[in-house]
Amino acid sequence: MNDEGRVVDRSGLSACIITYNEADRIQECLRSLSFCDELLVVDSHSTDGTRELAAALGARVIERDWPGYRSQKQFTIESARHDWVLCLDADERVSEPLRREVEALRAGGFPGYAGWSVPRITDYFGRFLRHGNAYPDRLVRLFDRRRGGWIGREIHENTRVQGRVGRLHGHLQHYSYRSLADHQARMQRYATLMAGALYDSGRRCGFGKVLLNPQWRFFRGYLLRLGFLDGWRGLVFALVEAGYVRRKYLELYMRGRGLAN
């Protein structure tokens, strides 16, 4: 039993998801995780019925104030009933090949590794991007919480485990952007949050990064990593991504001069 008196099953698998107003996507996410031994959703006071939809599909739902991405995800894995956790965002789904791989690992007791990385593939206007900076976006999402967890800043958080990390091959499908406007708005919000986190940690930048870093991001993704092979989708994605980098460093530059709002 843990400190709260909750029974912990060390052989099972908990799916851990954080949500806020994800009614249009949470059901597909949870259905793709139906093979897990627990579905755990931590919700930040959604107003669109997300919690009710998740509970109807068998999820254990915890409602909690929003402290930031990293802190909310860490709270979620700490609240799980099993030590092995599979972490998803509400806009992600486990593909059938990935499901089969995870089920085989669970049947064998998750042998040999502290965690496994998975390749994430992003849907962009009805087709998956298979080149550029978006793919393969390898992330450690299946791990033993006794040997790892969520680290880093509250924005662009990541996982780290102590021990060997294996590689799975089935895709984690990412349905992140509802429209071009949604993509642009999200990148603007992330840029502001990231600039603030960098500034608070003592980072500063000159105008050279404002000019050059966006160009490098575009060049690396669209040309070096063959983003152009994804056609017009690859071009649009690369342009929006470069815009994110420009805004992030511009806001950091302005903050360093005391001119940010």
C-alpha cells in the first residue's frame, strides 16, 4: 500500500492523461487505451463535459487546479494505481501496432528496461507528417514511475528515467491541431510561456537569435530533414514552427530590455 492507503498493483499498467476542455478528443484517446488496467484522467475544471465523458468510459477522474504541464503530469503518475504508467495527452491515440507491443511487454512483466520510447506521428490536415522536425518525434511515454518521472520546465516538459530505455516501433498518433488558426494560436501561447520560463531561469538573447534561429529551424526541418516531401502540409508546418521560434526569441529579447508586457 502507498502512503494514502491505496493498494498499488506492481504488475499492472495505468494510462495517465491530463485534460482541459477536450470533449471532442478524449473519447478516442481513452478507447485506444482500453487495454490498460487503469484509465486515470486529471482534469483542470473543464466546462465542456470532458470529465463526464471520461468517467462514462471507465476512467477514474480527478479534478485539480492547473499548476503547469510538468507538475500536472507528475501528479497524475503519482496518483496512479500501478507503477508502470503509459502517459498520453488527450489529443494522442495508441495505434494498434503500438498496443500489441505494449501488451506483449506487460505480459512479460516489462522486462529489461526502465522505460520505452515511442515514435509520435502528427496528423496535419488529414494526413500524417512523415518527415521534417515533426517525425519521428521519439518520446519516453511508457516507464516505471519508481525509476522516472516528468522533469524540466512547466512548458515543453519531458520524461527521464534511471536505467535502460528500449525502443518501440508502433506509432503514437498525434491529432493536435484542429485548424491552422488553432496551430498558430497554440504556438503563440507556447512561445510566450517558453520566453517567460527562459527569462526566469536567467537566459537572455541578442537580436541575432531573433533573426537567425527561425531561419535555421525552417532550414533544418524543411530541407535537411526532408519536410518538403510532405508537400504543402510540410511547408505550412515548417513556416508555423519557424514563426514560433521567432516569437519566442523576440519576446525573450524584449523582456531582457524591460519592454515586454
